[in-house]
Amino acid sequence: MAEFQELIKNFSKCRDYVRDFFVYGFKSRQDFTSDKKSARTYDDERRRITSWLGDYVVEDLTDEHRALGKVKNISLQMDSNLLDTNPLFAVWKTKSFTDNDILLHFYILDALRDEALSANELADLLSNDYKLAVDTQLVRRKCNEYVDEGLLSAKKDGKTLLYRLNPTWDELCKDDTAEPLSDAIKLMQLDSPFGFVGDTILNNIHTENRIFRVKHGFPTFTLEEEIAYSLLKAKKEQACVKIDIVSNRNEGKAVTHYGFPLKIFVSSRTGRRYICMYLIKNGRSKKKQHSNEAQTTSNQKSNTDIPMKTGSTEDIAPLKLKFHCERLDQIKSVKQVTIHDTDENQWAQIESASEAFSDMLETLNRNIPYIWGVSFEGVKTKVVLTLHIDEQWEQFILVRLKREGKGGEVTKISDNTFRYEKTVFDANEMFPWFRTFIGRIVDIRFYTVSNKQKEDAENRLLRKHFFNDINSLYDMYEIEE
């Protein structure tokens, strides 16, 4: 029987564990067995979470089962106002290791403290001075791993690659710069992407944050940092990536997209992050694919059309591309695509798109003012919202309308009556915001912005959809006499 291990080799498994208990939350043993997972799996996962994040783990009985005393839900509860660091950084410190990993770690760092050495010289030194017989290839692989981690640096001397120990914190900082830099790191690790780096530095210099707090923090999104790093790296290199997505909508089945990462959008309300890509290939079924008919001016094509060069293969199909956003917390893996991962036709399309990368970014920036959330679906729609606002007592509503309206135009049309106008791609994304003005809405209209007609045509379906939502809400809360 396999022995329980607190540490895990694969970080994506750690991420899944914490997301199950924290993001989706309140997992009981019955929830796992219904997902075709064993009770033992649940016990192991619960023990790991409790070991990593014991102070924040809460176990509770549901009301309907409290009398039975058998069903227990587990969740993580943390108040970002009180946090001096992100407790979920502990998940990044759970990677398993072997005895040889530990020996090599300390022996290599000790051997390189005074001079730079090649992998062959290191292997000989470990064998002669430390009595550790180790293969040269293993030493080279471990050193290259430490170069990636920043512990070592590598420099070629002729044809030989020499490894050198990087400076320590004390060597990097002079006495007059150490404290200000330390304070900057304390803030960075608490409220910045990749804050785990700052937390690691503070741990290494035995310093804690006693200065800063973040009122509205989103600690759970540190679980996506590995995915975010891979996407940003691909963006910097202007590379095409293959991403595998697993969401509840797909019933746990992986969906694969191919495309170019362009920008990461972050919700200021929820902290949720989305990667905006230019898709080469959409893995979803054709019925679920959205059209992208939005246009910029009367003499331009669709605003997502990028001019592409024709490949050398005669039968290359025309590229039909579009912007598309995916949640980072639903991306399971990211891999940069090479010619070995695709067929000749698709690779020719990828190369053609790569040459137009700057055009993609330019087109995206041109279209960002027309997205309300993260959707590029549909054609441009002009929203006209008429509100009754008491100018004497409800100035805060006007302030909010301008602050949250994302650049929409606010016009006074009569005493205590104002009109808000905004042109967007997907007006459905605005409905939750509209509903916060219930009681003040005088009228709401939607007009399709078209290049083929002199006047914008009213979209009555959207208006009907909005009022149907209001009627459904009314029916839900209607009190029977």
C-alpha cells in the first residue's frame, strides 16, 4: 500500500486540490465519491490542505445533516484585510524531492561558493571531496535547472559552459538600500502578480511584512501564476500556444485552442483574470463558436480581420481569426507550438499569423474601447439608457454613472433626467450593471451599428431580453396574497 505523502511532484495537482476546496469550496466526502473519486482520495487531499493551510481550514456540518453528525464540509476562509502575506503561497512550497536532490542542492551550492566550474569539474569535485558518485549529465541538468530558478548563472568560456553562484541578498544590497528595497518587496509580494517571488525573498532574509495590508485582495489567483507566466513568455516571444481548458461547462472534458496570447485582462471587482488570444484554431464545436462581425468604420472589414501573407502551400485555407478570452483558472496547461505539433497546412497559417503579430496588437487596442467585459461576440451595439436621477439628493448616482460607465457619454436631457450612451460588442455583458439602476430606469434601447444602413437599426430582441429578466426577477420575489 502506498504511503501518504504530504508533498506532491506536480504543481498542477496542488493547484487542483486547493481550487477544489477553496474556489469551488465546501467539499464533502460525498461530493468526491459522486465524481468517481475514492473516499481515500478525499482523505488524502483533505490532510494535505490541512497540513499546508491549517490556520485557514474550516470544517462545518451542513444544516440538513447536522443532526446526523456524519457529513462534514471543508472550506478555506481568509480575510484579505488581515493578511500580511498570501497564505496560498504555501502551495508553491509543496514540491516533493528525493534524498539525492537534497544532497546535490547543498553540495553544488557549497562547491560553487568560491569559483565557477563546468559540469565535468563539478562532478569530479563531488566525487573526490564529497564522496558522492554522480553522473555528469545529472549535474548538468541540475545546474541548468538552478540557472532557470536564478540560483546560478551560466557563462561560456570558449566551448565550456561555466556555472557560478549568484550573489546573495547581502551582496546585492548596500547598507543604505537594503531597508527601502525590503519595504518595496513587502508591498510587492502582497498585491502584485508573481508575489510568491517577493514572499520567497522575505523568507530567505528572515523578514516579515508588518507594514502593508490590502483591503480588497484576491489571494486565490496565485494558483494561476504558472499559467500566466507561460502565456506572458509566449507573448514576449510572439509565439503560438496550445492551451487545454477544462471547465464545468465542458463536463470535465478538455478543450484545446491554438492561438497567440496578446493581453491579460484583470477584473477589478473579482480579481479574475482572462487571457485574450487571437485564435488560429478553436477546439469547441462549430455550434458553440461565436461569430465576430464587429466593424470599425464604413470602409473597413471586420475589426478582427488581420491581413495575412499567403503560405507556400497552394491549398492553404483563408485564415478566419478572432479575438477570444479564456479564464486563467480554467486553463490546465500551456505549451508553445512547434512545427512537430501541427500539420503542414496549420503550421503555414501559424507562421503567417506570427508575421502579423504587431497588427494583432494594434487591432486589439483599437477594439478594447468597445468591450464591456471580455466578450468580442457579435456586432457593435449602441446602448441608450435613460435614467431619472434627483439632481439635488442623488449626485452620487451621477458620479457612479461616470465612474463605472467605462467612457460612456452622460448627457442631461431635462431636469432630473439623464441619458447614458455606450457602444459595445456584447451588450448582454452590461445587463448586471443595468439592473443596479432598477427604480431609476425610464427607458432602455439597443441599436445595431451597421455600415450598410444610414441609420442604426433598433435591436428589439435585446430590449425584450432585458425586460424578460426583470419580469422573471419580479415573479421570483412576488408575494402571494
